[in-house]
Amino acid sequence: MDFGRHLTVISSIPMKPLILLLLLLGLGDVAFAQEDTVFIRQNRDWTADTLVYETDTLIFPSGMARHILSGTTVLPSTHGQIHAKGYGLYLKEVSRSACKSHGEEVYWSKDKINSVQRTDTSITVDLTIYDNCCYDFLCDIEIDEERGGLILAYQGYGSHCACDCCFGLTFHIGDWNIPDLKEIKGVMIKGEEKSFRKLE
């Protein structure tokens, strides 16, 4: 190969277009590298005696577009959560306790707030909810401007079983505690007035 000839060709390109060409080639590599791949390994038949795994491959156009929700979790960056940040509040995580009871009472009991604990940096709200035995929950918060309340919301999803259960959900909310921001007066479940609990 005649390296001298190739060097002559490159050196004959004006400097600015050469830099632009190299920059574009480099950006192309960066854009391609932004693509994100996730591998999910799962048991194909959970009713069988032996485990038979299969792997799914999910390809996302970028790391920003990688949205995978699993189990009981926070729905990320909803409009309600963005609005709540104007009050200095952000939903960090939600923890779920296993089904506590599936007796007759779960069919007529109402969701309730068991406790609200507030510190300088957090608000922790413990709930008892009633929903399908096999559900996990997608959780969210939003602000009720009229009542000055923080609404805790959840949506059950997953497998549907022929029973309802009593679960515990605990919302862990960060509080930036910035004096100039608006204050909330209390918390409630899904906007239900009867569930409203004042913040001390």
C-alpha cells in the first residue's frame, strides 16, 4: 500500500473541512454508541417443574428512552411529579408490603392513611389499600392546588386473580424544605376528601 499517496490526499484537503469531516465522523460514533440494549432473562413456563429460561432483547434508541417498569414502583417524571417539585417535593420510592388479609372485610374496607411522618428533609406516608391479590402498583403524586393537598395515587397492574387483598404502601417523599416555596396542608389518597390528613 502506498501510504505516501494517501497522506498526500489528506494533506491536500483544506484544514476546516477536514476538521468538520472528522468531527462528523466522531459524532456519528457517539450517536451510535447512545443506543441502549437491555437483556431480560425469564422462566418461560412458571407452572412447570423445571426452569426453562428464555432471553428477550430490548433495544432502545438511547439511554434516555429506556423505560422499564417492574413490580411496585414510581412512575417516573409524570406531570404531577414535575409540578410537585415546585413545592420542593419529589417521590423517591414506594415500598409495598405483601398481602396481609384476603378475608371478607377487604371487599367493603376503604383505603386509609395510617401515619404521616415529616422531618426537615422527608415526608413518609404509610397507607393501607385494598386491591386485587396479584397486583403490583405504579405510584405517583400530584398537587391539589385548591385544597393545598398532596395527592398520593396508585394504579394496580399485573396478573388478575379471583380475590382482593389488603396491602401496605409506603410513599417516601423527599422535601427540599425551601422557605420561599408554597406549603402543602396535608395528604390524601387519590383525591378522596375523606382520606385527607393534615400535616403537622
